[in-house]
Amino acid sequence: MQDQQPLVSIILPTYNGSRFIKESIKSCLEQTHPHLEVIIIDDGSTDNTAQIVQSFNDPRLKYVHLGHNQGHITALNRGFALSKGEYLTWTSDDNYYRLDAIAKMLEELTRSNVDFIYTKYHVIDEKGNIQRQGRTEPPSYLDIDNCVGGCFLYHRRVYEIIGDFNTEAFLAEDYEYWLRVRTKFKMKEMDAILYYYRNHPKSLTGIHKEERVQVQVQKIRGRFLPFWKKVYFYTMGQLRRAKTLLRV
């Protein structure tokens, strides 16, 4: 019965992620959709990440150690190159899925006849306490900012046509990828909370700060928007700055 279900590949890049990775792996392996592979790409960890991964006795789990740190995007691309699934996704070593997340997204992908689905999510703290609901918006909002969040699933043909994540888009590699996807495929926001995104100081956003992320987002957005939209967003930015100066 399991072999008749579509294979889903979940890529999980990690670097010294031992603090939360066990919960992340469990949320993948305990999915109600069982026909999946979890490909962990260890980007040169020096903590006990390897021992935690090896404590799982599950043939669906694949572990690759890159030997030395090559960067988050290289780890992602290596994982997708090894994937065999008909459907693909990736997750982070500090976040986790609701246990029916993959099944729900597969169902919606099939019913909606789209190529890429993404869901709502909870933002949690270091202890797992829910802080708020994360922000997602319809795909048209990608003109303004990354509105996809961390829970998504897409058909393999998306990867085959769009290709790898852009190594020059660090801190906004997902946003740059979604913009490329939108040019060729149908995307849809799903009205269900299926994921837990952990907000903590040692996350990528915590280390590099939201301001640096937004600088990269603005650069990427400029490559994809038509001229009239660039003028619009520039004008709106100037108006916001003017209002700020008037308040001082």
C-alpha cells in the first residue's frame, strides 16, 4: 500500500543543529503520509548532530556529511540532487511539521490542480510556546516580500525546470526561488496551519538580523519586477521615509 502512494522527499540541511534537530526529524518520520525519504545534509557540523541523526533507526532516513562547511544553499542543492521523490520540500533543523502536514498538502495539490502549495504556520519560541501566527499571503504578494513561509510542497517538475537554489541569494534564497517558480507554475496559499517556525537567536535570521535579510530581498525583488512596479515601490519607500522625518 505504501509503495502505491507518491514518494515525498524532505531535504533537511543542518549545521551544528543538535539542539532542535531531533524534534525536526521526528516530525518528518512520523508523518501520516509514510511514503517519504528524509535526506539530511550535514554542512560540516562539529557538535553531536551526527550522533542524534544516527540514533534514528529508519530506512527512510539518509544522512550525508559534507566534511566541511560549504553553506546552507550548497547543502540544499546537494540534498535535492539526491532526491527521488515525485514531490519535494525542505525544512530547517529547528522547525517542525504538524504530523498530517505532508498528507494535507498532497491532498490540496491534487484537488487544486496547482504545482506548488504553501501553508500557514505558528511562530514558536525556544521552548516551543506559540507566540503568534506567521504571516502568509497569496502568491501575488511576492511582488512585495516573501510570503510563503516554511511549509510548502511542490511537484518534481518544478525542480526539474527551475533548477537549483541560487548561491548568490544567501539569506533570501527561498524568496528568489519562489519568484522564479511563480513565472512558470501555479502557486497557491493553503488555509491551514501545518508548521511550527522557531524564533530564536541562533536561527539564520537571528544571526544575520532581519535588516540584512531585507536588503537582500530588495535586491532580488528588483530583478523580477517590471519597471512600473519598481517605480511604485520606490515612491512608497520615499513617502514612508518622508513621514518618518516629519515626525522627528
